[in-house]
Amino acid sequence: MTRRASIKAEPLAPAQVPEGGLSVGYLMARARASLLAGLDAELAPFGLNAMQYAVLKHLADGNARTAADLCRHMYYDTGSMTRILDRLEEELEEIERRIFVVDGEPRWDGSVPEAEFLRRILA
């Protein structure tokens, strides 16, 4: 069980056009926010969010091996990355309790959707 409050994704309000008109930066920021909100909604059943998924993906792909590598690849400062990693560690500890380890190899229990999800993205 996590200490994080259950927050349901609310639909985004219609965009207000800035006074100076639409700019590329504004449109990119809106697109990023929309993509992250959608990804958060898809990952919610697994107890993860988009930033945690990005961390797992960078580690699984071998793009990063340390927190400093993750900061460079994801353009986050060290304090923010520490918070992301701490929350991710809490989530993974809960998932690990439901994964069987036999002879040093994980045996994914099909009844645990998080385990199947992690097996697929880390493969």
C-alpha cells in the first residue's frame, strides 16, 4: 500500500491561447503535458507514473547506469531525480514482495500484473 493519495486523472481544460498567439514552445509544452497525463492514466493500475516508467526504460535499455546518468538523459536536477528514485524504490519493493525468486532467477507470478508489466518492459 502506498502513502500517495489516490488522484484520478481529470480531463484537461480547453487550452487558453496566450496573448502573443500560439508559439512552438507553448504547443510542445501542451503536447508533452497531454502525453504524460495519458501515460500516467495507463500506468496507474501498476502503481507507476510516466517519470518512473522513463527511469525504468532508460535503465532497461542501458542508456543510464547511475542517478547522474539519469539526470543527464532526462534533464532533471539531482534533487528531483532523488525524489523520483525514492518513490520508485517504494513501489518496486511492494512488487518484489509478490515475485518469487528461485535459484536467483525471478519467477513471475501471473496473478501479479505489475510483475508481468515489469518483465515486458525490462526484457
